[in-house]
Amino acid sequence: MPTTKQPTTPETDEKLTKKDLTADHPTWCPGCGDFAVLAAFFKVLEKLQIPHEKIVTIAGIGCSSRFPYFVNSHGLHFIHGRALPLASGVSLSRPDLHVFAFGGDGDGFSIGGNHLDHTARKNVNLTYVIMDNEVYGLTKKQTSPTSPIGFKSKTDPAGAVDRPINPMKKLVSNGATFVARTHAAQVKHMMDMFERAILHPGFSVVETLSECVVFHKGAFDDGNPRKGGEFELVEEKKWDGTPEDEERHDVTNEEAAYALASLTHPGKFGVFIEKDDVPTKNHLEAQWIDSAREKVGEATTAELLKKRFAIMK
Amino acid sequence: MSTPSTASSVEEEPASPDDAQLAQEDLRNAVIRFAGNSQDGIQTIGGFLARLAGRSAREVMTYMTIPSTISGGPSIFQVHLGSGEVLSAGDEADFLVAFYQHSYDDHIASLKDGGVCIYDSDHVEPVEGDERVHYVAVPITSTTIESIGGTAKDRGKNMFVLGLVTALFDLDRAKLAAIIERQFGKKSEDVLRNAMLAFDAGYSYPLGDVLGRAFNLKSGESTDEHRVTTDGNTALTYGLIAGGVRWGSGYPITPWSPIMETLRTELPKYGGMFLQAEDELAAISMALGEAYAGHLAVTGSSGPGLSLKMEALSYAVMAELPLVVINVQRGGPSTGLPTSVEQSDLMQAIYGSHGDTPRVILAPKNVEDCFYTAIEACHIAKAYSTPVIILTDQALATRIEAFEEPDFESLVVEPTLETQPRDADFVPYPFDGHTKHAPPGTKMKGGQYPVVTGLEHDEWGHPSANPETHQKMVNKRRDKIKRYGDTIPEPEVFGGDSGEVLLVGWGSTWGPIREATMREREAGRAVSAVHLRHLNPLPNGLPKIFEKFERVCVVELNDQGLYGNGQLATLLRARYCDEKITSLTKTDGLNFRIREILSGIQPLQAGA
């Protein structure tokens, strides 16, 4: 059975509040979508009451990767693109922790693209929030792996020519066991996605469209009703046997998720994939450790080493 | 057909040639070179002989070449057995066993004048009329096939040869049989039976009669039973475990892979795990994640992989995370010579990352030292919260030596997860004082939680580009490594405290340098040697040692570079501004031969 990420009850009556979790004032530009992501994250943590010291926030490099400085929890700000393998090391060696990785589209799909594939296929128990703004913001407007064709940037003054990555297709095809898509302007939906991601046993990813108001203004207006767009939700199957349920999305069906991912911008928002029956790497590795420990019984480290060296005599 | 039981075939002592009537020649040392193809299993029998030597209180050192192809190709295994100190695999062989014509052609020159060449007369035609060495023709292939029986083809030739050698040197057959049984008994009874049939056929072969003499390889004086025989990679791996490493991550590359394979298999028994990463970048990142999580973690690779890890290593210095990093050096640059030895990653280890990245570099001198260096690295990494790089190399990784079994009870360090609550005055990066991280899971009584970071930071780990803060933090990271440097014992001089030439070495060249020094001193020349295990920081006290010698010659396996000095020589010249420091280098993918060192230092000696 996969290990679950059900939060353990705090030992004391102290309630974890947004105030406890607030650290430095974010250095993001006024109006940045990432503020809403941070606020939603705080609210979900408040709701789930994960013990304060068990929360770990990890990020690579980018505007959104400044996240750990703005959360008062154990945190680590790593190098560009490698947040996931580092977070995997933390998660696999410390099953008692709740590991969160944050980052942007450059960190996740470009320099760190390989790690996303492998962390997904290994089903490492952690939650990854990608704040996708379809531009390199920290370095001031270069084309990113998700920038649309024709996007004018400092590296593509005449408009981007390379086809962008489709994050949802990538996540579905690399075997991630929880894949959701949300929009930073939809805080309630975002919170819902984060909560389900955190409670998912295994690798959970939330692709979050988060607007860069300075370098890619209006990029996600088409998914924002307040800006004249449409925020269309994925309707998940209720398994109620009704004829309308036939049309709804089965979150365990990769082909259906892939079809959802193929919709043109702004597409649909919600859970594309949710598979709870895939064993986590945490579980598989722990099983190996347990069986190995059982075999050696009460032997001390020195005794085990002695036994090993006896064969070399 | 009824087959003899496995047990009896091991225990039965077959008739061996009657040595009594043959001239017995006592040997203190023997260098035996087996030359064949990599699939002939000559590494296996070399390993058996080395293990037997270790169990018979003999000294042993091995040397092998393996083609870097997947299968096939010429391969040699050389075993140097001795009753005294064995410091090198031997410049020249006393005995050559040639399996094929190409083996004979390529290696006959490595046989000493008057040496013995045993060749497979089914495959080899030696040069007619060569009286430089003694030739013994043995139909190795056909006798092996005959002994095992029809279908076996020529597999088992290695065991036949092992039998030949056992009889020739009057080695302890019972001990050897036990070692073979342990190795092959795991596979199946058939494998063990065939191995023993071939071995016994070789043992009974009247080689002594053909050769007209037999040899008695003396056992060592010590009767100590606590000796183990293994290779450097294995010694290093168990040193890590003894030092408290339970977690790690890596990516396969020759010759580092055996370390990660063993860690992956072994660590679960000790409650940890070694993770195979998708690439070198992920490998060091995962290991840093484990380190951040509060464990003593290891990663490693060989040259190309270390290049890829350099950015994250710079992070480890900045973030002050403890990490043990292994570099099993091989021939470079680029993919280079994956199965050859070189010491050309020293500068990379010290300076390979961007920015000022003071870190600790250690280099083991022999197989035994691989074990102890690993433990030392674990201590330093933890005590100073710093990355520690161990520079070993392909030669150390694969060669087999015998040494005293370590005293595990006194050496073992049990890892602890230090998540006890921290007081309100805790800061992760105090300006004065050691960084000692509070791993996640630690309750912070003051309510403020630390950030570990690669940006320049204040004492709390928050980003700071303040000029004064940056200067103070650079000082802090440098000074802690300097403080560690002051704890390194001054190196010992081998030979005399003063004289004409001081040889300086590091890493796996320890043996040949020591043997060269002994030969020089026996010849009455004032040559001494000092061997550096600590390369960054360097130990104190070197100028005091250097001033007593007329010349200081740094012997190392890397290129002399654009300015005529090898990598350590360059560092020592820069550090001490001492013009008498000279450099002796080579990069042919092989370890130093004694005579190469002797002729290399000749120009430095009086009368040259």
C-alpha cells in the first residue's frame, strides 16, 4: 500500500496560523500572481494543521522559487532546475516530513525538465507547485519553454519560433500520479487543488497559471472571467451510473487526460490525473530497508561489518 | 554417469607431482602476470591468489588492465606476492602465463631475464631460439577440456592455470579450495565441480618435471589471522558505512560504479538507502537533500561526473552542508581513458566550482587507507559542515591488497538525527562559530524557522547583498577550513630527515615512491619521501621539511602543463614560492614503475 500523507495531529493545542507561517514580505512585483499562490498555500496549511516543524519548502531558481523565504518553515533555496531531486532526497530519507517544491516554468520544464520526468515516474512522495507565467521574469523577459509562438521577448524580438511545451501532456505522459491545473486568479479553486495534491499519496503536481504583470501581462486573461475570459472546470466522474456521468472525466484514464491537455488555450482547469494505487518510491524503498533490517536482526553496525570482512579473509 | 559429490572433490587431495626429487627454490617475492582475454576469468584467479596471500600472512598487490569494451579484448592480471613489504605490482614479471599468441607477443617483454614463460601450446608459438627466458609449453586448452569433459569447451582454463600455479609455488591447496568453494558454491554444484576438476587437473600436471624445478614461496613471519584482502573501492565503501554514512545518491560511471552498487546493496541492512539518480546533477542534489534532512550523505563519480556536479558542490560550500564526495579518478580529459589511472583531477577538486569555494580534499595512499580516509572524511564533513572530496583513482579502485582487519568496535560511528528542539537564539549561519544546521523536523522554540540557501545570506539564511555581510561570510567559510587545517598532523618523512632529494607524492603512487626511495637509500643515496593524504588544506610543517633537502621532487600522474609542473607541484610552488620544488609527471595511463621514478630523479642528483 502506498504511504499516505494524512497530516498527523499536532502534539499541543497550538494552532498553526497564517501568522506563524508568514516570513519576509515577498519581493515579487505588485500584482504578481505568485502572491495569491502564497496566500492559498497558507490557507491550506492552516486548514490541514500540518505540524509546523514538519513542513519543508524547497525551490530552485526563479521569481517563484523565492517562495521558501516567504514561508516561515524549514526551507531550502537551491540551484536552478534541481529542486525536485533535492526534494526527493529529503522525502525519501525523512518520511515524517511534508515536502513541498515550488518553481516556475523555466525551472521545471527547461533546465529541470529531466528531473520532472524521473520524479514523476518514481512517484516520490512530495507536492510540486509550478507557477507558470510563460516567460523568464527574474532575468527580465526572455522566451521560456512555455512561451507561445510569436511571443516577443529579448531573446526573440521578432516573436518566439519554438513550439512551447505542453505542461499537462508532459506530466500525464511521464506518469505523474496526481496532475492538476489551476489559475492564480481563482483562489478557491487553487486551494482545492493544493489540498488534494497534499493529501495525495505520491508525487503530486499543480500546474498553476500565474501571471507576470511586468513581462507577460494578460497572458492568462482568457482563463479569467473578470478579464472577459472563461474559467472552465474539468468535470470529474461521480461514478453514479447516470448518463451524464458518461461524459465526465475519469481521473485514472491517461488517454482522457491527454485529450484534456490537448484543448487549446485556456483549456480546462481541475484534476487531470489522480491515481492512488501506484506504490510510492518511498514505500518501495522503505519495504526493502525493513526486510533487510529484519534479516540482520539485532546485529550492531560493528558486527555487520565484521561479518562482511570475514568473507575477505 | 555418476558425478563425485562437491564436498569430496574439494576435500580430496589429488596426487601432486613429487616435488621431493626436484630442486626447490625459495622465493621471497614473485610477480606473476596472467595475460589472456577479459572473458577468460583471469581476474577471478588473480583474486583467488591475492586472497590466499592475505590469508597466508603474505603481502600482496595486484594490478590489472581491463578493456573498456563490454566484452572481450586483451586483459592482464598481475599478482605480486611477497613475504616482505609489497609496495607495487612489480615493474617486471618473474612468471608469465600467456593464453594466446597476442598475449605472448604483447607481454613477453615484461618478463624478467631468466623468468619463466608458461604458454598454452594449443594457441601460442613462442619465438624460436629465445634463450632470454625459460619456456614451458602446457596444452592448457586441451587439458582443460579433457578434464571437465566434452561440452565445457575451454571454460575453466583459468582454474586449470590456478592449479598449475598452486603446485608450482607449493601454495596452500586446502585454503585455496575453501576460497574457491565459497566463490563458486554460491552459483551451483555443477559450476563448483567443474571448477575443481579443472583446478585439480592443473594441480596434478607435472609442470615441475617439465621445468626441472619447483618454488617455495615463503609465508610471512607474522601468523596474524586478522588479515583481509580486498580492493580499494570495497575498502572505501565500508569505511563510509563505518563512518556513519547511511544515505547517498549516484549515477553509474566507470570506475566509480562498484561503490554505488555496494552501497545500494548494503545500506538497507544498516537502515539507510543509496538512490540511483537520473543523472549526475540529480545525484548530488539528492545527496544534498539527504544531508539537509539531517543525514551524513555521500555522492561520487569519476571525472566527467564530477564536472557535472561542480555547480551543486559550490552550493554545498555556500549553504554549508556536510557531504562526502568521492572521485575515482581515471584518464582524462573528456571521456578519456575510463579504465586507466590518472591523478589529473586535483585542481578540479580544489578549484572546479565557480566562486570562492574552500573545501576539504583528501587522498588515500593505498587500499587499506581507502577505508580510514573514508572514516576521516565523514568526521570532517560533520564537524565542519562542509563538503569533503576524496580523490581516489582507478588503480586503487581495482587493485587488491591485504591488510589488518580494522577494529570496528572502536571505529564505528552511529549516525544520529539531531532534531532536538533549538532555542530562540539559534541561527543557522553565525558569523563567529560553526554552522550546525537544524534539520527539518526540528522545533524552533523561538518560532522562527531557518532557510538554507545558496544566495549570499545573513546569519538567518535570508538573502543579503550587503557588502559587509558578504565579506564576513566569505571569511567565515574560509576560516573554518583553515581551522580544520590546523588540526591536520604534520606529515612524516620516510627515509632521513635531510638529504639530497625529497620525493613528494599523493594518492596511489605511495607504494612505487616508497619502493623507489628504499632502493635509492640501499644504493647509498640520500633520498627521502613524504606522502600527502591531505591536499586541501595542506598540512602545516611542509617548509620545515623541505628546507632540509636540496631538491624537492613532486611525483604525480598528471601532465606537466604549460609551465612544466604537475598539479600538486604547481600548488606547492605557489604556496611556498620555493624554487627547489620540481616536478616528475607522466600520463600513460599506468602507475609509476620504480625505474621510471629512479631515472626521473637522476638529473636532480649530484654528479648528474
